[in-house]
Amino acid sequence: MIISAILLPFIIQTIVIFIDEYYFHIKRGLPRWERIGHPLDTLSVLLCLLFVLFVPYSMDALKAYLALAIFSCLFVTKDEFVHKHHCPASEQWLHSLLFLNHPIVLTSLGIIWLIIEEAKSPAWVAHLDHSPLLHPFLITQTVFITLFLLYQIIYWNFIWKEKKVIG
């Protein structure tokens, strides 16, 4: 049960980003600032995943992870000042769901890190279910987020062509 609750934010994030990307972004296209900014948002999440996968847990590592996670949570909001001029209200609402879920995803990621690194974790982590699927789940997430980052860079900056608006 606890493992399902920890994984749920990742599922929500995937669904909401899929709707944002394949309904709203494809429909309206992306101006240059979004074609650059969105991959950077994805990179901020990818860095958190890579940190958890490759850095052993310690109190100093936890502080560094918290700094990365807080940076990511703040960084992904950078575009909202201009989104109001380019996005319909329904897309802005979808973004608000992503902003609410983002710190939950990164908190869940931190908890997964603690579970995987159980021997070095605080005592309360021992009470959580240790699923052998958590590490492969993180690897899978990392692969898919890396592929999504590459898609964002390649599709939006090299394949997609801006539609000419005839006045």
C-alpha cells in the first residue's frame, strides 16, 4: 500500500505531462522560449533522478538532494509569467496540477532513495515496505525522462516547423 502511494505521483505526472504535451503543445506550437525552457525543466528532474541513482545516501547527500529538488520546484515555475499570454486557461490549470505534483514527485523520489539505501537510512524507513522493484522503477523512470528530454530537444527544435500566420 505504501509503495503504491509513493509511485502514484509519478503516474499522475506522466498522465498530466502527456496531456500537456500531446494536446496543448502540439495544438498551439511552442515559441522559442518554451522550446528551450521545457527541456531545461525536464533536465532539472533528470538531475534529481540521477543523483538518487548514483549518490549513496548520507546526511550531506540528503542536503544536496534537497537543494536540487527545491531548485527544480522553483525552476519549473519560471515560464508562468509569460504562459498567461500564450496558453488557454485549461492549459494553465493543467500546469497548476503539475506544480502541485512536482514537489510530491521529488519527495517520493527521496523516500524511494531512503528505502533503497535502507542500511544507511533513518530508523523510520525500516517500517516502509522495501520492494525489490523500486530500483528498476527508478532506472525505468530515468530512461523515459531521458528519452522525453531528447524528444523535447529534437522534435521542438529540429523537426517541428512553425506555422506561418497569414495576416
